Amino acid sequence: TVLAFAAFAAADSAQCNTGPIQCCNSVQSAKAPAAAAFLGALGIVLEDATAQVGLTCSPISAIGIAGNDCSQQTVCCSNNSFNGVVALGCTPINVN
């Protein structure tokens, strides 16, 4: 079964209205080879091939608490329903 998602995100520099802020090891265009491989393996087809995709992500539940630092890319994503393997519609944010 192929799933179709509209990839969009709305975030400002201090909040994420679509769920918890994510810390992703990598954020790439859906057309990038690594992102395309993850999406293909999961059977995900994006309506917007230029969307940003977060790879290997985990939520940051409380910024500033020990153990919740993100040394990779902090993002707000519109779809985090793939158990951290990928997050769709990601927009980088500054949490500092």
C-alpha cells in the first residue's frame, strides 16, 4: 500500500504547532538519495518532492533539561508518525 502525504510545515523560531520538536540526524530534500531510499522502503509517496525530510529523528520533550540537547538538526515536522525513521515536512528551527 502506498501512502500519500502533503508535505508542509509551519514553524516559527520558537515553537512547533504540529507536535514535539524533533532532533534529526539528517534533514534532506525528499529527492536526495538517502531520503528517497527511506521513503521508498516505507512505501511513502510525497505530493511535494521538494519537501524536507528528517531522517532518524527523536522528539525533544523539554529544551534545556540535561539529556535533551540536540547536536544534529532541530526541526518542526508536519508528520512524525513513522517512529523516528523519517519525519515529513520538516522546517529547521532555532531553539537557542
